[in-house]
Amino acid sequence: MSGSHVAELRRLQKAKTHSPTPAAALGPEMIDFFKQFVAKRQTKLAKLAESWVELVPSTLCDHCALESLSRGTLTVIVDSSSHLYELKQLLLAGLQAQILIACKSAGLRKIVLKAGRWDESPRKFKNRE
């Protein structure tokens, strides 16, 4: 190749390539999002969880998981029907009123219990055969 061809190729390469436009920094946006949405919700749930652990007997706490807080309704998963029944009786006997008063600032208005599992490990059953 002659010198003029090489110079022409370099000129074309410079013309064809473009430098990427610098993107806006994502860090400040993520911090604002965290402060506006995550931190506020976390403080509500932390207050709720703290009150739950304080007011609910520890024998039942081990079998419960606070699933969600949506529109003032706390959904609690209980791992067995016997524990669900026991917790429901305690809530009806006045525990629910105590929790609602303690968590009024978090916007709690109602507690819903549901049977279920929150752990990911499969349960092992004996083979019945």
C-alpha cells in the first residue's frame, strides 16, 4: 500500500468512528430513589417488626413471617394451621389492638393472617410406600 492509501484509510477511520456520549452519573439518582422510596418504607417496616417481636410471644414469632404492608394491611404468613389458630385467638383477645396502637405511625390499620411457608428449602416427608 502506498502512503496515500494509508493516509486515506486513517482519515476514513477517524470519520467513521465516534466517541460515545458520556452518560449521566447514576449514583446520585440511585441515592435519591433510595431516600425517597426504600428508606421511608424500611423505617415503617422496622418499627412494625420491632413491635411485632415485642408483643407476640416468642413461641409464635418463630412460626410467623411478616410478608407485606400494603394500604395499611399487614399480611402475616404462619407456617402451620395450629399456630395460625393460636395467633388468631391471641389477636382476637386484644393483641391486635395493642399492635395497631403501637404501629399507628407506620399506617397499620389491619392484620391479615394466612397459612403458608416462607422458607425455600423443600420439606422432607417419609416415603409412605
